[in-house]
Amino acid sequence: MYTPPKFRAEKSNEATELMDQYPFAMVISHTGAQPFISHLPLTVEHAGDKLVLIGHLARANPHWKLLSRHPVTVVFQGAHTFITPKWYAENDVPTWNYSVAHVTGRVELIESFEGIMDCLKKLTKHVERHWPSGWDFYIPDDLTDPKALSRNIVGFRIHVDEINFKKKLSQNRSAADREGVLKGLRARTDDNSRSVLADMLKLYREDGELRG
């Protein structure tokens, strides 16, 4: 991922927070020909000083056969939104503000009944923490047989080797331009714009550029 120094984020905990908050990711296997991509929710777990991403996919999805053969890249997309040059002190070109994490790692397949159940329970706990509905973990009767579950689902762990975390939040603009972007975002009501606004305010407060 192209990451100019101005947008490079070095704090690993911020990358972990993004992965936790936006768990629906792209899992990409590099096969030497055309890449194979699956869109999956993943759960971040600490294993000592290492990170592990836990997920599962349908056994009918042929991607699982590639997972353990090649390293994978995982893309977590955070909040993002269009930035109009109308907000700048002087007219310029439009752009996009966003946060994104690219993760590379090695995959360990999980095919036992107990292991797959653990993957499903951890994902349920994760999403219910962010979007609580009161739903209790449940497996349909036709999947309670261990052989039936493993015939339908494959679990996996991605052992993280590297994280590339980028935050493009108008750091390259003047103070007047950044104030204009913040003012413009405050006038919007969509979730992405409000989340980018929150990310910008957090970044600038941490850097000592905002006091309010």
C-alpha cells in the first residue's frame, strides 16, 4: 500500500482498534495468477505479544483450499468520506479521507467440531459487543452433528506477521484547510462523515493541534 510518511500511522493499538470496530474484511490469497478474494468478518485476538485473526467460511467456498498454501493479505477498511475543496481556504482539488489497515500473515486451518464452534462463538461475542441484539449463540439442529458442521464450515486463524496502517485525514493540509474540513464534516449527517470527523478530532487532539 502506498503510504506517504505524512499518513503513516505507527501506533499498533490504533490498527487493532480499527480491525475490531470494522471487522468485515477482504481476505486475499496470492496464487501466482489471479488473486482469490473472500469478504468475511474476522475477530482480533491477542496471543501473547502476537495478533491472531479468527474467521470461518463455507466449505463450498474453494478459497479455503488456498488459505494454508500461501500467505494472505487482509484489508480492513475504516471510516471514509469525500472531501470537497469548497471547504479549503483556497480552492484546490477534491480528495477522500480514510483509515485502512493491511495485514499479512500465515493461515492455520481449523476443521475440528470444537475448533469451529470456538470460531463461531468468538465471532458472535465480538459482533454482539458492537451491535447488541440480545441474540444467544445457537446452532441449527442440522449442524449439531460434528460431521455435519465440518462438512459445511471451515474455520481458520491468521497469524499476523505485519500490519500496514494508513490514516489519510487531511494531515497534509494547512491549519485553515483542516478547520474548513472539520466544519464541513460537522454539517453532514451520514455515519461515515461523522466517523471521519471523530477520527480527525482524535488525531489532532493527540498531536496538540486542537484544544476543544
